[in-house]
Amino acid sequence: MSTYPAKELVEDTIDEIKKEQKERRVKSKKKFGLILALKILFFPFFFIYFIVVKFNRFFKLRLTTKMIIIFTVGFSHIIAFFIIFNILFTRNFLNNAGFDPYEYMSFLTWLTYVNIILGGVFVALFIGLVLAVSTMMLRPIRKISKKIDSITTENLSERIGTIDTQDELMDLTAKINKMLDEIEDVFKRQNNFIGDASHELKTPLAVISGYASMLNRWGSEKPDVLEEGIGNIQKESDNMKRILEQLLLLARLGSMNMSKTEFDLKQELLSLMYDYRMLSENHEINFVCNHSEVFVTLDKELLLLSVRAFVDNAIKYTPTGGNISINCEIKEEDEKIAISVKDTGIGIAKEELSKIFDRFYRVDKVRGREDGSAGLGLAIAKQIVTMMGGVIHVYSTPNSGSNFMLELPIDRE
């Protein structure tokens, strides 16, 4: 154990802090002195810079007008100095050359008028040049500003057109369009969530309201009515909770960051099969994989969530005694992983295949509703697979079963 006195430790620490503060003050003074020396040495330039900054900050004018005023004032001073220098130099030269005073004064007067006229012409030409150049360079900014004014929450699909400039404005336009894409996506997800929630929650709310009214009338007198009412209210409440959880997941998926981890896909799917065997004893559930191990780097939770959606769908639409098979395959030539869920259920008609991934769509409306299905599972699965850069293939024949196959790029980082 150290025997160093606490008081001395504190004093040393304070001394170090004071030393550091003193060094910072010295550096600050040196820096200030250097800047002051530069300002004195280049006083005219710093003065002009100061005036320009103040003018630009405190006068509310169009940018083109500000540029014309600033550059014109600067250029006029240069022309004025040139005229004065030219007249004085000419006067001194004529005086030393011995010209008649009356003649050279007359010449100087003429030279002064000519210089003033030429100076005015040059200033006017300079103003026109600044106006033309500034208008040309600022035109894309005005175009961007005008287009932004037309973008509202009701019209987020508008985008800024291509800016024909190879400079920062082109990068700015690309960044604004990217930002608008993200904002539009957020608004769409928000509107979808509100619309979907209001659409799907009407039925369970109506059921709960109906049973609550029935209990209010006869619940206290009839035990069977009380039991039925409480059971159905609980069932619909659970259904509402599940719908809201799925809707919130759908709303979050678009902006969710995937958490990639390395895991053995074969072991996870095997474990998934055992879980479903315990939950659904009325179906024969098998798992097939011809590889000893399948290590991948993906978001395990989201991937398994999508596979569960396919298995749940297979169980829901496969009669008692039917077969469900989960398959896993590595396609080395395509650098992809293929996971398929095949069943011997009722199948899907050809005209319905394009709709099965739509929100709230059910192939069998009655069976889906009885099972408490909101028709969101496949929509969630498709969005997850799309996020992972994969695709889903569906093969189905009515009364012969369906095969949902998802393909994902191999990621072994």
C-alpha cells in the first residue's frame, strides 16, 4: 500500500493544473500577437474584409445586389487611384520636360476629363460583368429555392432537377434530394401505420364494445354470459396487442439498423423446428440441410423472425396431419443462402400470388380471422428479407401446397 501523503498528492495535482493553465495563456498570447501583427501589416486588406463582412451581415439585400455594390466600390477605388496616379505622373513629367505651363495645364485638364470618362466606362462595364456573372452563377440557387418552395407535406415526391454545374451546388442538390427521399419514406411509414392501425383495429374494438355492452346488461345475472364475454374481450385484447406490435415493427423496419452477428444458421433452424414441433403436434415438421454447419454473419433475430412468419403461415393453412419442411442450402456458385418452407396445405391461386405480401391480405379470410391473424406476417417477412438484400420466391398450386423460398447473399465477415 502506498504511503504517499494525500495532502502532497493534492498539492502536486493543483501545481500541474496551474502549470497547464499558464502554458495555455502563453500560447494564447503568442497567437493573439501573431494575428495582431498580421492585421497591422496587411491593414488595408483586413479593413476591406471587415467592411465586407459587416455589410453582408447587416444589410438585407439580394445576393446579386450585394456582390455588385461590394465589387463596384472596390473596383472604383482602384480606378480612382489609377486616375490620380496617372494625372500626377503626367503633370510631373510635363513640368520637368519644360513645356509651356498654359499648354500642359490645358493638356492635363483634357487628360483628367478623358480619365474620368474612361473610368466611368470601365466601372459601368465592370458592373455589367459582375451582374451577368453573378446572375449566371446564382441562377441554380434560385432554381433550388423555387423548387423547395413547391415541396410540401402533401407533395413530398417533388425533387430538385439536375444542376448543370460541376461544383458544390451539384453536391448540395444530391444531398437535398437524398434528405427528401428519407423524409418521404418516414412520412409514408407514418401514414401507413396510422391507416393500417385505424383499419385493422376497428373489428376488435367493435367486438370488445359489443361484449362490454352485453356484460353490462346480463353479465351479473348469467354466469355463462359473463364467462363468454370476459373470454372474448381477453381474446380481442390480445389480438389488438399483437396487431399493434406488428404495426410498430413494420413502421420501424425502414429505419432500423441491422445488428449483424456470426452464427450457425443450421443450428438455429434446427432449434426452430423443435420449438414448432412442441407447439404444433398436429403437423409433421421436418428440417433438411446437407451441410454440417452453415456459419453466416447476419441479423439473427430478424432472419429468424422472417422464417417464423413462413412457418406460421404454413401451419395456419395446412390441414391436420399435413407435412411442413424447412430446408437450408448453400449455393456456392451464386454466393447465396437459400431457406425454404414447404407445406402440403391448401395452396394459393395464381391470381392471389401477387397479393400475399400486401398488408392485411389473407388467402382464407375466415380461417385467418379465426386464428387471430392480421395478415401482417408475410409483409414483415418480405420487408426484412429486402433489407438484407435478399429475394423471396413463391411456388404454389391450389390444394397441393406452397413453397416459400428466400435467398440471401452470403455474408461471412
